[in-house]
Amino acid sequence: MEYKNIIITIKDHIFYLTINRESKLNALNKDTLHEISNAIESAKNDANVRAILITGAGQKSFVAGADISEFQDFDLQGGKQLAIEGHKNVFDAIENCPKPIIAAINGFALGGGLELAMACHIRIASENAKLGLPEVTLGLIPGYGGTQRLTQLVGKGKAIEMITTAAMISAENAEKIGLVNYVTTLENLIPKAEELLNKIKQNAPIAIANAIAAVNANFDKNANGFEVEINRFADCFATQDFKEGVNAFLEKRKANFEGK
């Protein structure tokens, strides 16, 4: 697929996805969402990719929200379909991706932009970042999982406060309430994300995928997280990576995991 709204590069087994609509503060329109969906699917199926890093072009904005100009003609059914497709094809696909995904938040992460970041497994923010869900100022609510993921990350009271006041919070406050894992300078944002991903890359890919699935099961009302953990734990014993990991430990050497 030819990408017009995102930039894709792969380096040292990391899949870099940059949302490239800087003049629009990287707002998510329909075409951009489609491209992100395609890119995540491509990264998931690429054996050369061990991890994914998502960021926005420029220094002002990660993603400043959805492209509101596309909303004005929607009715009830159109709005519902918009949310369903977004959940399935982009936001749930990111959350359930078996490869770890870090959001490097370089500036504004508002509305759909914060929802995109929250769907990622880990979030790092630059000091200039501003985060919020301002949908109620448009007569809407978050529709791409924001009400659920924000509550999971920061708790019910703080989630309702952020959503109903539509207030932006600083990167420093986002770290305090658990919305982001780390805050760093803008210059060190990508290096910090790479530092984490490089640590993750040293470990067994299948075990990492199973760990992500088990953690996600905790938030799935239709799953028993403990049972998922038991089954995923057992699955690891059938992998070559498990044998390699144990042998490397006993032989006092560094393991060479191949994701098999």
C-alpha cells in the first residue's frame, strides 16, 4: 500500500510509524486511520519486526484529534459505524498487537490522538505534551475507546473529571496519574522510546506476545484473565525460545531468541 499520510521505516527490528500531517497537527482523518490500520497489520505479520514506535511529525503535535470536518454530516447510524470501524481496525488492533507498541507523544495528544496513545502498550511524553479528551465541547464523547482505556489507566474519578471538564493536562501531571510511563525532553523522546524497545527486543518474542495477551485479558469482561495466563504460560513451554532461554541460563550466556 502506498502511504500518503504516514511515514514507515524499519530499523534494527523496530517499525517506526510517523503520522505525517504536520500542517493539520497530525489529525486523524479517514484515510490516515486506514493507513495506520494497514501499517499495524503489516508490522504484525513481518517476522523482521520485533517492536513498534508510533509518533507524530514535527515538534508540536502527536495527534491533535480526529479530523472534525469529516463528522459534520454523520447521523446516528453513521456515527456508530465510524466508532465500530475505528475500534476494530485501528485502536483494538493496536492494543491487541502481539508486538509491543510505544507511543512517543511529541506535543498535543487530544481526543482521538490521546485515544491512539492509550491503545499503545507504553506511553512516553515530551515535556511540552498536552493531553486531553475535549469531545464534550463538541457535543460528543470519546468514541475510540477513550472512556474505557482512560478509566483503566487513571481510575474512574480522574477519568470522569478529564472527560467532563475537557481540560488538557501537562505531561508532568499525566505521569503522576499513570497516564504516561515517562516524561522526557523533546530531543530525548525517540531515544528514550528506543531505549525501552531495545530492552524489550532482547527477550523472547513469543513470550512477550503471550504476556501482552494475558495482561489484556484482565480488561476483557468475556475472559478469565487467570485462565488466559495459565494457557499462555503453558504455550511458552512448546517454543524453541523457551528451550533457548533455559539453555542460555544454565550455560551462563546471553540467549539468542528467534521467535519460534
